Amino acid sequence: MSRLLAAALAGGLFGAGLLVSGMTDPAKVQGFLDIFGNWDPTLAFVMGGAILPMLAAWRIAARRRISVIDAMPLPERPDPVIDRRLLGGAALFGVGWGLSGLCPGPAMASLGFGGLPVWAFFLAMLVGMAIYGRVKA
């Protein structure tokens, strides 16, 4: 299987999972994040359904020297460095996710039907990535 075909299949499966799970609905995501208000716990099951298989997949991948299709480098260090950049990036991601109800994957999956707010988020995300690429420390 070519790398391009594997990427297309994985991306299609990921996008379909986002649509089926409701992760492309900003109101559903914001309802999940509203733990002190009208909390919607259904996305916790979506996260659990993603985390558990990935836990097994990363354990298998850790024993390999290269990935199955040699497309993804495996981490050199099993333990991440927790520093200001990681914590700041995680906080920035969380604030953006909470305010907009979108993150990069669901935003891309929603481009065809999400209207102007999704396109505005997507364009702002691209601008942010371009700025980061220029000022990366």
C-alpha cells in the first residue's frame, strides 16, 4: 500500500469518526467542556474509544524500529519533556478549543458544511501556523 493511499484512508476514517461522534459540532464540544453548567458527558466515551486503542497501538509501535508503512517516525524518547512551551501550547489549545468548540481535525472535517465560522477558524489556524513557523524558537 502506498503512503498516499494509507494517508487518504486514515484521514477518511478519522474524518468519518469525527462526524459520527459529534466532534464536528461546536455546541456539543462546548457542552462537554461546560462541566459546571449543562455538562454533556457523551464525548468522554468518544475520547475513551480513541485513547484505549491508541494505548495498545503505541505499545506495539514502541517495539518496532520503523512504522508499518515507514511514514511516521517513532519518538526517540518515550518520556516527553514537560516545559513552558508544552504547557503554554496545551493551555493555548485548550482555550481555543473551549472558546470555539473546534480543533484542527474537526475544523477540517467541517469545512464543507460548517459555514463562515468554521472557515474563519480554519484561516486563523493557518495564519497561526505560519506565524509559528517564522518565529519558532
